[in-house]
Amino acid sequence: MNEKFFALPEEKQQKIINAGYRVFSQNSYKKSPVSEIAGEAGISKSLLFHYFHNKKELYLFLWDNCAKVTMQYLTEFRCYEQTDLFEMIYRGMQAKFRVMRIYPYMGNFAVRVFYERNPEVCMAVREIYEKYKDIKANRTLLNLDPKQFREGIDISMMYQDMYLASLGYLWEFCQRDDADVEKMDVEKMEQDFIKMIQFWKKIYQRE
Amino acid sequence: MNEKFFALPEEKQQKIINAGYRVFSQNSYKKSPVSEIAGEAGISKSLLFHYFHNKKELYLFLWDNCAKVTMQYLTEFRCYEQTDLFEMIYRGMQAKFRVMRIYPYMGNFAVRVFYERNPEVCMAVREIYEKYKDIKANRTLLNLDPKQFREGIDISMMYQDMYLASLGYLWEFCQRDDADVEKMDVEKMEQDFIKMIQFWKKIYQRE
DNA sequence: ATGGATATAAACCGATATGGTCAACGAAGG
DNA sequence: CCTTCGTTGACCATATCGGTTTATATCCAT
């Protein structure tokens, strides 16, 4: 790719990136028109092809960026250093919310890329994914102290409950009306989720 | 639409319907090729246009069918007649699983249709939706007896927890590899979810 | 066998969309 | 005025798609 892209003002870069995430998250690779991305980013198609020599390059750049950013925030919020399970979940969601604020469509994009089967990009996608995978390996559940929780609680079920609910929570907000995604009230989401965690603490945690 | 479609052997009808759900669930209305649906259903495009006069008609038929089938199973499993919350949730999921067995892509299709903004179909979609809505209105949460649950439990939070986890659960299985959706082990899903419910019962229900 | 209805598919068509290129334009700066 | 650089509109070859038309195959009644 053309390094001049990075010389662009941050704001313009993000506008292009977000346009890419939006279009690629709503269409398959093949059916995502570069022209639509350009138009949405407020630049001409030719200029976009100036920064990224072809569609594939743009796509893979976005995917790499996606993995990079995710890692970055996950470590920035020190998610996996936590010894308290509730705190870990909380920080994980915080990181997620933070990303959503900047790149509203990145989550959906990631899902689509992950299951993209187009042979033109499939392999390259996997390679990039592997590149970041090793870091992810650290994320094994830390040695939880069972004494933190109420007696008789099935810890793995408890974890599954919280994990799935978090998933459902994110999903419910991500599947929103296209037009509304930008206006997504992340603030409120965060508040609501905090309540959820407090609820869990109350029922799962030993007093 | 051509009524001869219904004269087809059940199996062939379903193959066409499922092909439609698959394609329309993975692409927007406009970018879903009728030819792909036909090919996947094992018939020629011309024949598909023989049963459904045009793309829009096919799309709306699938949407109507989607609503109809959902209703059907929800009532068949007597989901909303339950007075026990856990039983209600269980039956709701059972209905959902049953549908997934027959139409693996219907859930994803429904989401896409719901947020489809193409003016060619948007209005008609809404109308069909309204047609079924009144029945759905019954689904208000029944008067739960708070004495069923442990003391001090925030019932609305508890409900949210279970609702979101169910959502997350379904989502995790729906976003699978295209090729694998057919092989989806609904049996196992059901078993796993039962465990989840038993877990909730144990922590939420008064002994 | 013949004629006609019926089911199904192949070939076809016009319109449109798409990835990518290229010449040109405009502004900035020397 | 000349050059450079960021940017664009026009362009092109190709592919796709919705829908139609024509052809083939099957079956059934006469």
C-alpha cells in the first residue's frame, strides 16, 4: 500500500477506514464495491486506488488494523492481568466499548472476515490472523480462587452465563439500524452493563 | 406467486426455501442473485421465475413464511402459556431449536430483512410484519410470582441476564462457518442449554 | 402414433455495476 | 511560468443480473 495514506490527517484516515468497515461488514468481499467505500469516505474512487493498489490490499489492511486495534485496547485496559473475574469481564467490555466508539462497524466486520470463504483472500486473512494469535494465547482463564465465589456455585457454568450474556448484549446493539449505528449510545450501554456486573457480583460473589 | 409451487413435493419446496434463506441472509436484497438461489436449490433459474414471478415476490414469500413458521412453533410449544419463567424460557428455546433444524438460516434471514432499507421491499416487509404483530402482542411477561425466586433478587436483572445469555447462545451457533451450518448439532445445543437453565434454577429459584 | 398440455432447462438480452486505468485539472511553491 | 503533487471525472473491458423466449423432454388422452 501507498505510505502516503498515513500522511493523511488522522480524521480522514479514520473516515476511510470506517467506510471500509461498514461496507465490508454488510457485504461479502466480492460484493463490496470499492466505489461505495470511496463515496462514503468522501473521496473519489481513483484516490482510494491511489492509496491501496487494489481491493484485496484495502481489505487486508482493514483486517490487519482490526486485529491490531483489538490487541492494543485489550492490553491497554490490562484485561488479562486481572485476578478478579468480574474486573476482568468489566475491563474486557470497556475495551470493546472503546473500540466501538471509534470504529462502530469493526465488530461486524471481524465476524464477516472470519467466515469469508473467497479464495482470493481467504488464505491471506488466515495468515494475518495467525500473526496475532500467539499474543491471544495468553488469554487462558487465570487461576481463579474458588473462595471468591459463593459456595456450591458451578464456576464454569457461572462463567458461561456471564460470557454469553455479554455476547448477547453486544449483539443486540450491533445489529441495529444502519443509520443508527453512529448514534449508538455507548455511554448508556456502558452504564447498563455495569449494572449487570453488579448484579452478578451480588449473586455469585461470597459476601 | 404461482400456486403450483405448493404442489411440489415437500422436500423440494424446502430445498428452495432454504436456498432462499441462505442467500438472502448473507447478502442484501439487491445483491442476492436469484440465479444463486436456483442453483443451490438444484433447479434452473427459469423454473424459479416460473414459481415466483419476480425477485421481490420470492423475497416477500420467504419473509411471510418466516413469520408464519415462527408463530406456529411458538404457539405449538405453548411458550406464552407458561406460568413458570424457567419453563417459558426453555420452551422458547425449544421452539427456536426446532425451527433451526428445518431452516438453519431463517434466524439470520429475519435479522437481515428486519434491517433491510431497500425502498423496493422495505414497505412491503413492514406490512407483512404488522400482519403478524398483533399475535405477538400477547407476549408480555406474565405476572410472575416473586415468591418463586430467592429473596432479594432483582427480577428484571435476572430476566435480562437469562434473556441476553440465550441470545448470545444462539448467536454463537448461528455465526458458524457456512459449510457447517447444516451439520449444526442442534441436539447438543439443546442439551447444553438445559444445563444452563438448571444452573439458573439453582441460583435464582427459592428452594 | 398423434396432438397437446405440462414441467424443466438452455440460450439469450438489455441494463447496470465493477475493478482498475489514465489523462487532465487545480493549487502550491519555487 | 514550470513542476510537482493531490485529486478527480471519464473511460473501458468485463461480468452480473433480472427477466424472457425458445427449445426439449415427459406424459396423457385420443
